[in-house]
Amino acid sequence: MAECILMRQALSIAETPVRWPQGIELRPWNEAGAQAVLELLLSVRQVEANTELAGWLAQLAGDAEFDPHLCRLAYGPASLAGFAMGWTSSFIRHLAVHPGARRQGLGQALLNDLFNAYRRRDEAFVDLTVLADNADAVRLYARAGMMEVRRYTQ
């Protein structure tokens, strides 16, 4: 059992500036990049350890909340550096940064970019859940203005 925190960001009308770290290139969601995304999510334990690409893609394709326009693939000079996926229900499903690309502002940029995407969809707020013992992620979300809504055990 793990303690989780539901966090929420109320969205103002004004867009949040997005400052991408030097050398980062955003690319749209495509199945060609899905293997790198899955490997990143596996490495940071955001998906089950036995998740296979074909099954994961089939799950996404069948999920009414999946929208490829709410996916952000951030590439560094050599490989995928970060990934964020939002659901249509105004929920951030994944935000992952490769360990070698951390502490450069990429997590904040991905988060702000998704906030802006939800603003353009006229959403009033965005939610996400985070493991309570993931102190770095909790700090990132708090710095972005997200507030703790509740804690629960999963």
C-alpha cells in the first residue's frame, strides 16, 4: 500500500510562460516514439513492470480519455528527455523526466505547457496524483502552485 496525494491547480485566464531548457525539442505523439516513452515510464515506475508496448498502445487507443494532443514528448540531443500525458478529464496522467535531464527545468516546462493546453480547452483546474514519498515531484508541483486536495492509500 502506498500513500498518494491528489493535487490540484486552479487555472487562471493568463497563460503560464513556458521556458524550455536549452537543446529540448518538443515532438508530437506518434507510435514511433512510443517505445522510448514506455521505457522512460518503466524506468521511473509510472507503469507496471511487465507492461509491453503492444498492450500499452492498445490500452491507450481504447481509453476515451486519451488525447494525443495532450501528450508532450521532449527530446534532448540524443534521446527522449521527458514526457507528459494529460487526459481529457483535466487530469495529468504522466509526467516523467529522465534522471539525466532532471534539475534543468524540464519538469516545470512540461507542467506549464500542459496547464496552458488545459486553459485553451477552457478548463477551470487540473488534477494529478503523486506518491507522497516522491519528495522531488511533490516540491515541483507545489512550486507550480498545485495544492494538496487529499491524501489516500492505494
